[in-house]
Amino acid sequence: MFQTLVFHEIRPKDELDLGQRAIKVADNYADSLPLALYDELSHFEQRIRQLVDSGYHFLTLDDVKAFYQKGITLPEKSVLLTFDDCYQSLKKYAYPLLKRYAIPAVVFVATGWLFDAPAPYDPAVSRVLAKSELADMSDVFAYANHTNHFHQRKGTTKSRPMWETTDAFIADLKEANAIVPITDVFAYPFGLYDQNTVAILNDQGFYLAFTTKTGTNDHSTPRLELNRTIVGQFTPL
């Protein structure tokens, strides 16, 4: 049994006090990240210290695959840390702290959002990193598929994989897999999906896929509908 946590933006309090901000991405998709999805930097460090001090075992994706492929038993307190979307704050704030504690984590990358060249950190927007910056953090982060240009939504009920044709979704998955090193693991954009989305991932050889449904995962949890608990600034320590 294991838990999976997902973070989006890690920011110090003075930056959170600026309020909600727009995302800035290479393919010009326009949206805003809800403030509830940000986590305050001092809270994030407390969470990490709490997990370390409580004796948690930090998983890699290889550990999770072995759990399902070989039926291995994981340590009693096992957790997989994940991040979505690859914002600049990932490199500025989350990476140094996880590196200090030698904790591995996974980043689900919307590859069409990545810029071609790095830019100075801008606290006023949620800007995504450049492709070249991912390699700088590969000693901590493993990178997996979060679509290429399909990280888009209509309201709170549909993500782009749900309204596009099967062929278009498959093409987008392959474009993202040409960039990310881990090509058989996926996270649903905004946690939105349907059973057709699941079937396409299965047909394309994806072994694991993560939702944003709260809960633990065990051998009975569908591998392509794994639970993943969102952690934000209002999540109690």
C-alpha cells in the first residue's frame, strides 16, 4: 500500500499574498492556477520534515511498477511525491529542498508548455520552465507524460483528451513522449478523464496513470486510475 501526493506551485508567503496569477506557457494556453493549489514554502518544508521524521519511505516510479508487476510488499509508510506542470517555482523552491533531503519525486510535464529558452524567475506569473532546465534537476526529478498540447480544459468537467478524436490524442501522447524520459506513465490533465481516455492509454502501452482522487493505493487499485491526493496551502499539516 502507498500514498501519492501532488503539488503544483511552492511559493513563499509574500508571493502568495500577491493573489491568483495567470499561467504563462509556450503554447499560449490561457488559464489561472487556483490559489488552493499553491503551497506556502514554509508549510512545504514542514511537510517534508514531518514525513522524514515519521519514517516515511519515498518511492520512485520503478518502486510503484515493481509493486504491481511483481507484487512486492512496500514499507508500511510509503509515499510517492509528484508535481504537475513544471512551473519556475519547482526549480527555485522545491528542487533545492528535496535535494537537501535526498528525496526523489516525479514531475508530470505538459511538454507543449515548455519554453525553448530559460527566463528570469517572475513571481507575478506562473511561468513554466524551459526544456533545457529539466536536465538540471534530473538528480531529484523523474519526468513523465502530462500531454503535449492537450493540457486544456472546458470548465471543471472536461479536459482536451476527452473531446478530441482518438487519433489526435494518440498523436499528442507520442509528441510528449518524444521529450519526457518516462514514456509509460501518465497524469490526467486537471485530473479529468473518462473510460475512453483510460482505454486509449492502455492501448498505447501506458502502465501507470494518476488521477487526482484522494485515497491510498494497493494491489486492487486500477493501475491506470491511481489515487493522488492534492496538497495545497489550505491542506492541514
